[in-house]
Amino acid sequence: MRVKILVRLKKQILEPQGKNIEECLNNLGFSECGNVRQGKLIELDLPEDIKDKSTYIKDICGKLLVNDIIEEYEVL
């Protein structure tokens, strides 16, 4: 089973890369764009025989993929 996990900084955390992208878009004439946030997409294959996929993914994210102090994630 292929899983996609989207990891982003929490909304209350300042995100300089998103701000930089927003400024560049404005400079290119795309001034309608705002509140730009950047994240990372992680894709991985899970074994089919896992009984509780949700707990398995939560463990993976908690132990390696996500810094839960400043990041949040969602499974797509």
C-alpha cells in the first residue's frame, strides 16, 4: 500500500521559505497569492499485512518523519 504524508510547519511557526515564495510571486505579478506555506511530501510503501495502518503511520511519523514540536502532518 502506497502512503503519502504531507508534513508542514505548524501555523503559529514563522515560515521564511513560504514568505520568500510569496514575495517572489508578488514580484512576478501574482499579487493575489498570499499566506504561502511550504511543506514536504513523503511517499512510502507499507506492507499489506499491517492490521492497524493508522497506528503504524503515527509511529513512523512520531519517531522519524515529523518534529511534533514545530510540525504537523496529514496522510493524503
